Amino acid sequence: MKKIVSVLLCAALMAGLCACGQKPVQTDPVKTVKSAEQLVHYGSYSDIYAALKKAREQDASGGYSGRPGVFNAAAATGTAADKTAATGAETSASAGTQNASAAPDYSATNVQVAGVDEGDIVKTDGKNIYAIKDRELLIYQPDGASTKLLSRVTLSGENDGKYPVELYISGDRLAVVMSEYTYYVMNDTAAVGKAVSSAAMIAPGGYGTNKVTVALYDVSDPAAPKALATFGQDGSLLTSRLYDGKLYLVTNHYGAGDPVEGQPKTFAPCTYLNGTATAIPAADIVSVPSPADNGYAVICVFDLQNGAAAGTLSVLGGGSTLYMNTEKLYLADTEYNDTSSAARTESVYTVVDHSCSNTTTLTAVTLSTLTADACGSVPGTLLNSYSMDAYDGHLRLAATNNAYSYSVYTDKSMGFENYKYPDDQQQQTNALYVLDSGLNIVGRAENLAAGETIYSARFDGPVAYLCTYEQTDPLFAFDLSDPANPVKLGEMKITGFSDYLHVWADGRLFGLGQAATEQGQVTGMKMVMFDVSDKTNVSVKATLDLGDTYSEALNDPNAILVSPDKNLIGFATNSGYTFYSYSDDAGFTKLASVAGGDWDYNMRGLYIGDFLYIVSQSGVTVVELASYTTVATVAV
């Protein structure tokens, strides 16, 4: 029986501590939902330093619970703005065409929101194909049987701590996003901001920092790309987006070492331009009312045409999930809450009862001004960005709520503790929430699919589809046209589950996931086409069991090609890359398949004009659309 372990992390941790005889970490009681509370805007670096210093002092004295709060901050001015969330271009955007007048018909990266690009390891503008291969950038000229490699650029060295993870193409500018790790000697103030020698890296007492850098290239001549600039920011990569020629780079940053008063670079996130570090201005740093930790979510905007920074914002409290449309960016962060009762006496024991739950804190950011203008929260956790959607002035969320309890029995005379968990205390349910522009909850549908977990979600205008799973796969359809009154329209159950949902056409919903027995035992991958033409009577139109056990597309929607216009579905599995078509009469039909190699998990499929291109770490395979026969292979 498949379970999502992340929502049970707190329970597992408590159980593990129980076995070790150690006391679990206790946090301060928090409200179940924080809605429309004020963001805190810091007035100066000294305010930020004081807040972090106070939090560290509380932590050292045992009074800090991982929720630093806000100390000595300037007056909060970030009230919820009276603005509506962007409707964007619906969330059913998929691989499609761009700049059709400048290039043949071609497929773009599969994205959540039309017009908002997402980073991937392979990109095309219809004229060239750009791919990351290990530490290199490869540029191919796609020309059917005459396809060739035009150039290759070394992006990083074996020992420089950098590794390319995704890329973007915008006009004649190509951006490569790279993660970077640097090691420092502990308490060596002279080493702040400087990498140490390889010999020092193995010395005890050191620490490392994460940074994300972007290498910008001019690819107007794809046979000879020109390096233009490097820029980046502190932290590990959360995600990124490209909209209107601007790259939105989002990282999670935790300060390394101790903050030094008067030295903002030791406690405030930094940005980097061609190697020069600059602390994010104090005016660009805000805090949610009660951050779960002292980490920052760092948002930097870079104009890819001129290579210049176009704005910075850092939110103390961090973020684990991001949704962005053409007007708003939403950060979501999960808090695990443990509230305790007053102590009572039971026989020789002092007993304290604990109640655990999780909450998702939300921050709304307006793109045009890059300002955080609202915050709030909902119960539960989000699976991924597809659990969020903005439509008609409202933010909609699909959350899994996991609540449980335990009791701590302390025998003070014997000096030991024991832990007791109720036999049947699991209270996991699922919910849909609708929030207004101030992130106030205005509508909800709760207590859905008790004991199950959300495995996928998809919003299509006023309709929401949820797939949950424990032993069978319930698919729910909800009408959200009245934000204050979400209505369940239909529900159906089949074996297995869908990890990814995609609106195929009016009345059809595509799902990619796993087949399973009636008892919930997973048997391999499957595709399913749901008939949602009557949302009060959802049914299955067709299924196809694949036999393969894994695909990167199950966890990364960028790895799948879904084009209803071309009647194409393509993705890699552990046996290779395969293209399928679909019709109501024939169901799913295999069109072409390319065997995978050592790097099949990094394969991407796309179409340009009359040809399909399967790009892997070993090269490009070209398939003719008309006949689905392989016409060329370019090895690298």
C-alpha cells in the first residue's frame, strides 16, 4: 500500500526518538490557520541582526523552538493589498507552439501555466535544440535526417563545485542555471566569502554554503556561443520561472556560521554579478508573522536581454513550494506543529499529551513590483506546485491534512521517559481551500478521502480534479465557480493511481501513474484517459498498462510531452522513450519507441516541423512523424 512519507515525517521522527529514549522536539502552540496577517518589513540590517541574534539566544537557552518570530522590527506595513490574483492563461497549458512565424511548429517544455516557462535540461526555439549533458551545453541544428551538432560549451569543471541543472532560451539569450557548493573553515572570518583549498576541505570544523548561479550566453550564432555574464544568489535552488524575458530565480538560504553585527553578508542573503557579492537590501527583506525557521526564500529577477538584475525580495520563513502565473507568485511553506497539554499525574508518571498537525504558510508576491503584499495559511501540506492555482481573483489549494497525537510518560524518580501512541489515532484527510486576494479562506471542502493522500491535482478553470490513493484511486471533480461554496460534482474509483493529470481536451482528462491490484500492490506504470464530459458521472474511457516500473515524468511534469493538437504523448521509462497517440475508439496506440541507455532517465522528446527528436545524454535520435521511422542518430 503506497503512502506519501513526507506527511508522516513528524510521526516517524517521534517513533524513532521513542525507540532511542530521547525527547522529541517541542514547538510552541500555533494557531491552526493564520489568515490575512501582516507581513513584517524590516527597517534596517540592525533590525534583522537583532531578530536572528535573539532567536539564536533562545535556541541556546533551550527556549527557542524553531520559530524565531520577529524582534525589533520596523512597524509592519505589509497589509493585504486589495488586488486580485491573476487568472493567467489557465493551468492546463502544455507543450505547444511559440513564435510560429519565426520557426516551424514545435513543442515547448510542458509547463503548468501558459506563458510562464519552466527550466529543463532540454529546450528548443524551433531553430535549434539546446541540451545539458553532464557539465556541458550542447547545441544541435534540427534538420530531420541532416540533424547535426553545432557546438558544445564546457559549463563547469570537475572540482569547482558547480553543476548545471536546467536552462532557458529567450530570443538570442540562453541561460544555464547551476547549483554551486563552497566549503569554508569554521570561525575563520577571513575566509568569509572565499573558497578554501582542497586540503582544508577535509579538515574538521568546516561548513559549506550553497549558491545558485546563472551563466548567460549570446546564441545568435549557435555555432559559437558567447559568454556574457554570470549572476546568482545564495541558497539552494527551490525553482525558477521565465516570464516576459525575465528569469525569476528562487532559492532557500540558511546562513552559515554566526551572524556578525555590522556585516550584513554574514546574515543576509547575497546576490552575485560576475563574482561580486552584494547583500540584499534590508528594505527587500520581509518576514511572515511566525516563520517556521530562520531560513530565507530568496527571489531574484534577472533581465536576460541585458543581463542585469531587475529586482530582489527575500522572505524570512522560506518556502518549499511555488506557484507562479503572469501576475502573481505564491510561496508555500509547511510547518509541523506540536502542541502540549498541561502536565497531569498518572500513577508514578507525569504525563503530557501532545497533538501534532501541519500547516502551510502562504506568501503572495506581485510580479510587477516584486512586493510581498499578503500572507495567510491553510491546514495541511501541499504535494507540489500543481496543488496550487489562481483563477478569477482567487487562489485554490489542494492539501492533505495529517493529525496525530501521543503522550509522554515521565518517571522522575527513575529518570526515564516513555511514549504512548493511541492504537487508532490516524486522522489523515484531504481538503480543497479557496482564498481571496488577501489570502483569507473564503471557501472549503474538507474531510475528503479519509486515510488517503493526494497523489495529483489539476485545475481547469472553475473545475478541480483530485486523485487520492491508499488502495484504490478515487478521482474527484469539484465545481469551484462559487468560491465560497466548493461543490463535489463526481467521484469514481479504479485500481492504481495517477501521479500526473493533464487536461487532454474538452471532456477528457489524461493521467499517468501506476497500476495496482485491488489490495493496493503496485504492478507497473499505466496511462488512463478519464471521461469528464459529465462531471457528475466521471468514468474511464481507456487505460494502458505499460509494464515499466519508473518514469521521471511521474515526478517531473517537464519530462513529459503532451500535445493534444498533435495527438502525441511521449515520455521515457526505464526501458526507453516512447510516443503514443490517443483516440476514443482505439485508446492508446504506441507510435515509436527508442531504447534507453545508461542515461534514459534524462531523455526528452519534442517535435519540430515534420520530425520527432529524442534527446538523451548520448545524443539525438530523429524520427519522421509521417512514418514513425528513425531517420538519423547523432551521437556525442
